[in-house]
Amino acid sequence: MKQNAVGWFDIYVNDMQRATTFYQSIFLCELESMGDPTDSSALMMSFPTDMGIYGAGGALVKREGADPGGGGTVVYFGVQDCALEQSRVEKAGGKVVNPKMSIGEYGFVSLCVDTEGNVFGLSSLV
């Protein structure tokens, strides 16, 4: 059976309220509290997700021993025009690392850093 490589993502945070406010400000959405059935001490706030359609869902996670940082994995959020969400990053307390740039026939991307130090991307076709 063929399937997409990514089925879910976690973005580790130190300050859940600050991180939740940041992502809600960028994407103009509400994150929802959710639990982890394997770790009752974990705090999780999930991004709006419809498991019946293309793409991966994910959540902000605060868990003992799991720290944020600019590691080697970058999650790209699919958006209509990455310049729009990029324009909200610095106002929300983050940084734009690489502003909107062409990736040829695959559209455009921006690279940013959130309030927790995580690198994330924005990806759009326009």
C-alpha cells in the first residue's frame, strides 16, 4: 500500500501558551487541547486536522525531557501564499530566516523560527 511518508508531526515547546499564541497568530486558527494516551504529563495543542484528507496533522508538545531547537528536520505548513503568513511571523515574536523564494515548478517557500527556537517552513504554489 502506498502512503505519504509523514503521518503526524510534533513540535516541541518549552512555553505552551507562548507557542500556542504564536502559531494561532500566524495561521489565524484555534489550536485544540489534546491528550497523549501514553503520557498523562504531556501537554499537547493540536493544529486543525481532518484525518480524511491529504496532508499530515500535528501538535505542539510540552513533555519532560523533550526540548525544542533548530534540528535537522523542518516541517513545512501548506498555505495559500507563504508571503501572507510570513508577514505575521515577526509581529508574533518569531524570525524570518529566508523570505519567500521560488522553488521553481514546485512553488515558493519561506523559512522561519518560532518563539521556541524551532525552524519551520511555509509552502505555497503562488
